[in-house]
Amino acid sequence: MSDPIIDAYLSQQYEKAEKNVNEKCDIVRSNQMIKLNLFQKNENIALCVHPFSANYGIYGIFHQHSFFELVYMYHGSGIQYFPDQSVCVESGDICLLNTNTRHACSINDKDSLMLNIMIGKDYMEHTFLPSIIENDLFSSFFLNSLFSNTGNEQYLLFKRKEHSKTDFFMNAFLHEYSENKPCAYSAMQSYLSLLFTDIFRDHIFIAENPSKDDKIFKDILSYMNDNLETITLNCLAENFHYNPSYLSRLFKKNTGRGFSEILSELKLNKASLYLKNSSLSIDSIVELLGYYDRSYFNKAFKKKYGFSPNTLRK
């Protein structure tokens, strides 16, 4: 259903995108790994409109990025290209692109409107890690991206369903994004959560023969996320009744990284959320997450994010 407020905003953004297409394509050509901070709004959620003049084969080229990209066909139709295949997206369809996925896109005519919603890894990890364990399709997709450096090219395509609430939640999200009223960011997060919940429910998938290691690893990550302040490798091994050496190999097998690296990643992501969304002091956050050395925390935080905890808090 057409919405005048959203339509007016997207039309304006389309015109801007057409004017800036050469500049944007030059950025892609010079650095095919696109960063989220190239876009407006905030560091975890951003939206852009794909103009016809940026189609793959005209100016558009294959590129990749470190954030998730949710491609929503607002109306009309388009194509998502991957190195070894292409998929058609039609009105109401959603194509979810994993991080590091090499892709390009086109819309079929100037009346089609393709929206690219970019979502930071930190947000996805905090919001969906606890909820995806039951669904092997989503857990495999997200866990590979959040904790693996393999760069496997992956996407999920969700065709529009007649009785789905996807369009409703997407329109509500776009309203908040376009009007930018007070608390808009919180509202956008909520609608995205509802959108993903609706997708999860409509596309339940349980692997017929999930491997024992895969199931263990998903349970382990969930347990770690709930016990960040006290968890150790020995404690984890004791809780799951496995040898610590076996668990170390399991982490390496599934992520290419060790237990300590994954634990640090989880802690720092949680710390950034506390800094942005709570009034807790930095010392309290350090203690809450089980750090015993403020200077070590500061150093690790700056290495991951490029700035200090104080800078983020300010």
C-alpha cells in the first residue's frame, strides 16, 4: 500500500542518489569494501535508495562490506548479482546479504524502487544471537558472519507472503526513518526486531541432520553471551561436560579463532551497547563484564573500534 510520507521521502532520496551516483561509484571502485560510516543517520542503521543509473553493468560493480544489508523491493523488480549466479527480487521480497558477500544490483526500470538497509554487526549480534539458536538456517547464516573470518559468500532470499506482516513492519520502519522524530532510532530498532521475528516465523527451518558439533557450538555461544562476566574456558568445559582442549578445537573449527578472541568480541560488543544505551559509569561496565584492569579494557576497546570508551560515551 502506497504511503504519501514514505513515497515523498524516497522520491527525494532517489533524486539525491541519481545526482551522487558518480561520486558513490568512484568510492566503490577505489575501495570495494564499503563502510557503514559512508552513509547518514547513525553507526548501526542506515538506508539508501538504489538509482537506475547505478545499475550493475552501467556504473555499478561488484563490492562487499562489513555490515549486513537488507535489500527490500519497495515496488517494481530488480536483480541481485553474485559472482556465480543472480536472483530476481520482486515487490515485497527481501534479500538479506551476509557480511563480506561480493554482490552488485540492478533495478529493472526507472519506476522500480530498491531499498538497501545497512545494519551493523554489533546490532545484529546483540539483538538476534539469543533468538536464532532454534533455527538452523538463520543460526548458520548469522554465526558465520558474526564470529568467522572466512568471508563465505551467503545470502537469504525471502519471497513476499500474502498474509505476512513484513510490509507493515517495513513501512513502520520507513516512517520512523523518514520523519526522524524524537526516539526514532529506538523505534527503528524495535520495528527491525519485529520484522526479523516475522521473517523467522515465516521461514522456520530445522536441519534434518544437524551435526553434533554445530548444535554444541550454538549452545555454547548462547551460554557465553549470558555469562560474560564470569565465563572461562574451564568453566565452559565443565558446564558442557567436555574437555577444555576439545572446546578449543571446536572454536577454531567453527570460527577460525580461539575462545579468548570470541569472548573478547562478545564483551566489547556488550560494552559498546552499555556505553550508548545506559547511564552506567565506565568503571561499572568494566566490572560488570568481568574486566579487572581498566587500562586493558581501554586498550582492547580502542583496538576494536578505533576510539576510546570515553569518546563513545561523549
